[in-house]
Amino acid sequence: MPRPRAFDEQRVLERAREQFWATGYAGTRMDDIARATGLGKGSLYGAFGDKGQLFHRVFGDWCTAVVEVAEAHLADGPDAEALTRLAGYVRLMAENAASDTERRGCLLAKGAAELAQHDPAVAGRSAETMTALLTLLRTEISAAQRHGDIDSAADPERLAALLLTVVRGIEAVGKAGLDPERLRNVADTALAVLPVPESRNRSTTRRGPAHEN
């Protein structure tokens, strides 16, 4: 029988993630990961494979978490609350970027920017994640349209793509140094331009939840 591993796999993956997040894929050596995790390189290779395989594991886990956060805020619930859920998610993403004082950004964006052009696994996982986020946003927009909070004549696919671009773009400009209040304003502006039926009072429908921490 194989010997049980004498280390906490999740803890090791978290430490490896922090190293890749801090120094990027190219700037990270297995020696760095061994030092960060406290494991010898032999144990790392035996448990996770080479540096590329380890990064794919960390990157995949991160992408899964990104979608899970969106699902927690956007999945399920009555149509009457769809716009509130949508606004809460967009503002939460802005708040997360605003609170990133170290300007590390998102590992998804960093990994894709560095590797997607040459690494099919990273490119595929990134695209899969964006598609999942787009689907969640489109579903909420359609729900808000059914309830009459967003104009039913608008294309939910295009509106979802707009909000996804805003959410991911907020992270990018925040990392580049745009101040937190402007990041919050970008989120509010994106929500304000969602088309509202003429019968609705825009000021009322645009009043979403308070900024989340």
C-alpha cells in the first residue's frame, strides 16, 4: 500500500499559490516553492509533478473559487431580487479591488496574461471560467428582465458581456493604481447604464445594496 502523505496538501497548495501570485510563473522556481511550503523538492515532484503541473493545479483551484464566489451571489433566488443580486456582485468585486492595497490583482488575470498565449491548459481554463461567469450574469439579467427591472428588449448576452468586462477591468485598473473611490464609481456607473423600462423610476431601480466589505 502507498504510504500516506505526511503533510497537509491544501496548506501546501495555498503556500504554492501565494508564491506564484507574488512572483509570477516565470519568476518562481521550485526552490522557492520548497522554501515556502517547507517540503523538499522531491516531495513536491512526487505529490504534484513539475512546476507547470503544480501551477495548473493552483490555477485551476483559483478559477473554481472565482466561479464559486459568483455563484454564491448570483445563483438562485426570486426574479424580484435579481437586480439587487447583480448590483451586489458587481459592487463586491469593486470593493475587493479597492481593498487590494498590495495591488496583487487576481491570479486568474495574472496567470492568463503571462501564460495563455503559450499554454493551452491555462488558456482553456481561463476561457471556461469567463464563460461560466458570463452565464451567471446573463441568467441574472434575464431574471431582472422578467421582473421588469431591466428593459426586456435589451440583449442579455451583450449586457452580461459588458458587466463581465467591467468587473474584470476594475481589477486591472485597480492594480494599475486607480484609487478605490473611482473603482466604486465605475461599478455604480456600469449598473446605472443598464437599460430600464420607461415605466420604471430609474432612481429607484438603481438603488442597490450598500457596498459590501
